[in-house]
Amino acid sequence: MAIKQPDLTINISNHQSSLQIFKAAASNFISSLSGKMFTFGLGLMLLDETHSAISFGINMIISPIVGLLCLVPIGNLIDNYPHKTILTGSLTARTLALILFAASINLFTATAKLIPIVLFLIIDAISTNINDTCYSAATHELVNAHNIQRLSSLTQSAISLSSILSPALGVGLYSLVGFSGFVILEIVATLASFGIMLTMKFHYHATNQFANSQHAPVTSHSQFAKFHSGLNYMRSRTMIKITILLSVILNFLYTAVTIGIPYILKDQLHTGNGPIGVLETGSAIGMLLGSLLLTLLPPTGQKRLFLKLIIPVLILDSQILLLGVLFMTSQSPTGYALLGSFIMGILAFALVILNITFQVYLQQTVPTKLLGRVVATLTTVNSSIMPIMPIGTLMFTLIFQSTTHGGLVLIINGILLLGYTLLLLRPLNQAIHSEQP
């Protein structure tokens, strides 16, 4: 049965859309660059103070847990209130939290510093979750239908560019200004993003989809009832269900890459830290090139959607396999770095094209009134599956530590992912055809 397309009749000109895209990309670049450097500085400071291995992983633990716990209220909030109002409240709360954090962090010493850090990271995770989901749900209010792909691509380009620049800038700034300077920089960057957001025009639909929700009493029952309607919608969409099945297995098996690369290079191949950084840079460059390519290509809507989704997945699977083959061959550290960064670049290139293609598909097919709940649910599923259910992390840690051939683990993973992808080819193709308007 064909799906009903969302109402995209809000009158936004191409000139207005281009201006909004520029502002969104600038805001994303500023917030992403400063945020990544702040996280880096926070990890270094904690390492100096506590000498704990958890220093660089504390945010990775807090963010997905907060995302899961806040899934229902955030999804409902975004679908029931004006998005600019929500963003204003979220950024105001984050700015105040940063100021309080800056004023209180030096009152604690050693491991006690974890108290203000954890409190701030909880607020930061809630604010970031709200902001990211809110911007995704507000796409139709910022640009016209013709510019949805450009908006997604350029904002992803800004995030990818910040990933390339943040490591070097983070090291230099930490040595120059210390952690206190990072906090001040993050406050300034948050205010800059806040200011850009205030200049953006959110074009609400003439029927005002938020009007009926602003005066309704908020109870736990109504919260879950509203969110349940979003889940029912997702259950009715075979395409979304298959995508969730694919992403869960992909995230599960991809853990072998995130855990395996540094372990294989440093502990098994004894290459040192250099090649690890080069592979990360190659990945960031691949993401940037992929998002820039989709910026230059004209939007094609849902034409050839099956190929646009399945080809990147097959490339991703094959690159994991090739990465394992590389680590099983005899190379110098330079060889591992150069060939590995090329493979990681292609892998990240395919991944970002897959993500943007699916984001645009959601924007084009999910009713605006449900978009917040759908995006919040999918984001939480993708980000929380590993931290909340650390089966993959524990499993691959034990596997890598029990073998001297880590590359073989990646080869097997690539083959498993390839086989799983092939099993989903027919159901995915049928789902796409059944949902064509």
C-alpha cells in the first residue's frame, strides 16, 4: 500500500532556502568544532586529575543512556511545540549550565571533579538530543522540498570538517589555554550558535500543527499515548522496520572495527599511535567528500532508492573485509596507515551517503507531525544499541584478546555483514515498491 506523503506546501523560496542552509551549516560547524574540542579537553583534564581510563569514555556512556531515558518526552516535545521556541529554551539551558560548570569545576579536586562533570554532561546530552532532533523535524520549516538534500549534505559537511580540524586544534589549544580556556570557548561558541538560530526563520504551516497541543494537560499517560502513536506509525512502515533491523546488526558488528583498529595496530602489529590517527583522518575526509558530493548532485527524490541505499551498504561491508585483509598482510607502519586510511575513507564515504539518503527519505515520507518522534526513536536505537547492550563490545574485546590474528576477525565480520545484507535485498526492494506514492 502506498504511503501518504507529508504536506510540503509551505511557501519558501530558493533564495530563502539557500540563506537558511548557510546559517544551519555555519551553526553546525561552530557547535560541532567547539563541542569536539571541548570533549577532547575534558578527557585530557580528567586524565590528568584522575589517571582513569574512563576519562575519554564518560560522555560515550552518559549520552546514550540519557537519550534512552528521555526518548518519550523529547519526541513528544518536538512534535507538539514550535521548534524555534524549543531550541531557544534548550540553548538557554545549555548556556546557563556551562556558566555554572565554569564557576564550580575548580571547587572540586581529583575524582570529585566527576560530580560537576557528570551533572553538566547530563544537561548537555539532553540539550544536544533536543537540538539535533528538533532541527531534523524542522527541515520543512527551514527549506523547500527541493533543498532538503542540500541542507542535510551541507550540515553533514560542516560536521565532517570539524572532525578533521578538531584533533589538531584541540591539542594546540589545550597546551595554550588549558581546560579553563576550553570552557570559555564553548560558552562563546554556544552563544554564537544561539545567535545564528535566532536569525533563522521557521515557516510554520498555515494550519499551525502545534495549536492543539499547547493547552493540553501533560500527564505520564498522555506522554506515552502520544509517543505510542509514533511507534504505531513506524510499525506500519515496513521500510523503517527493515532499516532498523539492518542498522542494529550493522552497529553490532561494526563494533569490531571501532575496537579492533587501535588494538590490532598498536598491540598486534606494533605500529604505534601514528597510523591510528591517520586512519581516523582518512575516515573524516571520506565523510566530508561524501556529504559534499550529495551537495553538488541534484536531488532525485525517491528515484532508484533501492540502489541508493543498498550500494553504500555493500561497499561498507566490502571495506570492512578489505580492512581485515590489509591487517593480515605484511606491511610497514606507513603502508598500514596509507592503505588503511584509503579503505576507511571509502567506508566513511559510503556510510555518510547511506545516512543522508535515508534522512532525506524520512523527511520526504514521514508526516511532519510525527517526524520528531520517528527521528528521536531511530537516533536512540542507533546510538544506544551498543552502550546499553554491551554484548558486542564485550564479545569483540574477548575475541581480539584471544587471537593474534585480529585481521581475520574483521574478515569474518565483513563476510557476515555481506551475507546479512544479501538476505535483506528482497525484503528491502519489496518494501520500497510497496510504499511508493
